[in-house]
Amino acid sequence: MVTLIHSRTQAPATPLSALRHLGPNWYAAVMGTAIIANAGAGLPFHIPGLTVIWALSLTMLVVLAIARAAHWVHHRDQARAHLMDPGVAPFYGCMSMAFLAVGIGTLVVGKDVIGQDAAVTLAWILYGIGTLTGLAVAVGIPYLMVVRHKVPSGTASPVWLLPVVAPMVSATLGALLVPHLPTGQPREAMLLASYAMFGMSLLATMVMLPLVFSRLVHEGPLPLALTPALFLVLGPLGQSTTAVNKLADVATGAIDAPYANGLSVFAVVYGVPVIGFALMWLALAVAMVVRAARAGMPFAMTWWAFTFPVGTCVTGAEGLARHTGLAAFDWLSVGLYALLASAWLVAGFHTVRGLVSGRLLAAPR
């Protein structure tokens, strides 16, 4: 993680040298921007400018994907070193989730800009890229951690969750694509495949999360610059709640009535306790971040952990508001969205400033 957190102040000499230390963690900025539009669209009142935010996230994704491709072409040794670094490799999960998050925004917000047909086509493309890479990362990164990485005991990090959360985002986008498939077997197959990815991600999270908490209890707080990564735990919690609610929305017409009714019940029975746990973890994470800030926590790209994970809790609360009719979930989504928007502005400001100065792309210490 040190290689992604601390950097020198001198600016890179050339555009190609600037790409040498462009890691996969930069996709978190795309995710954090996309979720502003995705979550804002489900609030109980209209927020202007969401289409602009979605367009910005799409532009960021295209630019970053090209830059990362150039990184692999011109700095292959560094790219391989990232894969062999147990602190960096898990961030490849961000790549998948960036494509998927923009895909969700394309169907939710982007259709108002490019039209329904173009939005569906683009969403399918982003779904295919995001899901294939996400499944590969969900298996490949844990494999590398076991076989190739040298992971000292007691160093479990919340970033370990990133590779296994990606299929949960695929499940959410898959739910939005169900109505755009022919009725019958295609819709049912997509619905159940999405639930399979939901289960894959959920069970993997249940394996990883105890390791993370055990590390905190036995080894103490995370390093200052890594402390914001505690917010990453909110990702699988909020995203799983979002996924089950989105899937319940489209279950009718995709699967037989008894199952469709049961899935609607499951969305509430599962989602309410999980959101409760997410709020508890949010309080814990905030307390740890306040402690780190008082100790001089510096800005790092880990600050983007304040965005997408919180955004998934917003969309999860919005889904529960739809299925329960409880106004309290509407108010919860509004409160969490205010936190999300504030975090996005702060992280975005410091990121732009770091890019202009060259500090964020300079060689790590």
C-alpha cells in the first residue's frame, strides 16, 4: 500500500513517464463520480446536473482506460510489479466496478442524453467488460495472494474486499438489463445469474471481513493514509442491499410468481439488517478517520473510499424505501447522499490539485 500512498513532489518529465506510476486505484475516482449520478437519480426529489456528472464519469473512464492501456504497453514491468504487490493488486477490482458503475448510470441517467436504444447498447458493452474482468479478478487476485504474494500475518486490509465486490455490482447492472431481454428463459437466466454473482460476492466478503476486523483488533489502527480504506467495508454491504432490491424490482415477469414474491420479501428481510450493520460500521469508520485526521492524516487516493461505498448505502436505502414505503429510508438516503456529495467534492478537489502539481503521478518513495 505504501507504493500507492506516498509520493515525491517532483513532476514527471514526459507524458509517458507520467503513466509509469498510474495504478489501478485510479479507477476509484471513476466509481466515485459515477455513483453521484446513480445515487442522485433515486432520491425523493430531483437533483439537476446528474447527466453532466454521468457524462464526466464516462469521459473519465475512457481517458483512464486509454492511459492504463498505455501503461501496460510502455511500462509493462511496473504493471507486472503492481500485480505482484499484495497492496496494489486488489485495486484491479476497481477497474471492473468503474465500467459497471458507469453502465448503471448509462441506464439510469445517460438515456436522457443519448436515447434509450443507445443507452441500452452502451450498457451491455460496459456490462460485458465489467463482468468478465470482475469475475477474472474475483478469482485471479485471491489466487495470486495465495500462490505468489508474500502476505505477512496480521496485515489484512479492507482493500482485500475490492476484487470480490465487483460481481455484486454486476448483479445490480444485470437487474437493470433484465427488462431489455426477451421474456422467458433469457430473463430468468439473467435474473438467476445475477443472484449467483450476488451470492459469490456475499460469501467471499463473509470470508474476508473477519480477517480485516481481526487485524484491527490485534494490530491496532491502520496507517494514517490508509485509514479511509475502512469505508470500503460499506461497499459490499450497501451494494448487496442495492442488488437484492433491484433484482426484486424485475423479478415479476422474469420468474414464476411464487419466487418473484419471495424475492421481494427477501429484499427487505436481507436489506434492513445489512443496512443496520452498515450504519454501525460507518460510525466506527468515521471515528477512526477523525482520529487519523487529528494525527495529521495526509491526502491520498484512498480518500476516494469515502465516495462509492457510501453511495452504495444511498442506493440501498433508496431500494428499501421503495419496497417498504417507509419515509425513514428516504431521509436516510438524503442524509447519506449529502455525506457522499461532500466527500466527492473534497476528494475531487485534492485529486485535481495533485494532478496539476504532478505529485500524484510522481515516483513513489
